[in-house]
Amino acid sequence: MKEDGFSLLELLAVIVILAIIAVIASPIILGMIEDSRKSTFAASINGIKKAIEADYSSREFDTHSEYTYTNGVLELVSNGTKTIVPTTGSVSGESSGVAYVDSNGKIYIAIYSTSYCGYIGSEDYTNATVISAKEITKEECFQKINR
């Protein structure tokens, strides 16, 4: 007599093997997703830095410039007035931050969102450093730029 299909034991063996593969692969895939999100956050901060560089140079290198960043909007704060500065980078979700250019033209940025803290300027003035928001408070994030 000819049997069609698989036995219950064969099906259970395949299910167990697939479960083992899923258990091994899940943390790796989740880690890759987290790394991608951090890279995107850092790229957004670098885009904000480029916007500040362009604005600073267009104003003929004013000696000290301060900026605020709230939910995707970068604003120059000057003499009590705020002027929106166009950006190429935007942090997704609820976020806030501060930035300034010192008298030597160095740019300091700290952005805090519900997921991450990112900053430029404490040790590295070219690339954004990103930390999980679970590890740092908003105030500690802003203190990273040594203001």
C-alpha cells in the first residue's frame, strides 16, 4: 500500500528545526534593525549640522549662533526672535534639541527623542554619537555638548 504525505513525527521534527532557527536568528535581526535606526538618527543629526553650517556661513559667520530644534523644525534664536532654518535631516517622532556655534566656528548639537540621544561636539566634531534614551536623560543628553 502506498502512503501519501508526511508522518506526524516528520512534521514535528521540521517544526522543531524551524523554531530553533527562529530563536537563533531573532536577536541577530533585531540587532540589525536597532543599528539601522541608530544610523538613521545619526544621519539626521548630520543633516541638521549641514543646515547649521549653511545658515552660519550665509550670515557671514556671526560670532555666536544659537539654535533650537523641536519636532523636526530647526530655528535660529537671535535677539529674542526665532527664524526657521531649512534642514535636510529630520529626526522622526517627538524630539527636541539645542545647538550652537562657538566663536571658533565649532558646531555643538544635542538632540533627544523618545528613543535616542544624539550629539556632536563633546569629543568628535564631525560625526554624531547616538545613545539609547533608556541609558540617558534629556538633561544628561544636553550636557554632552559641554555648554
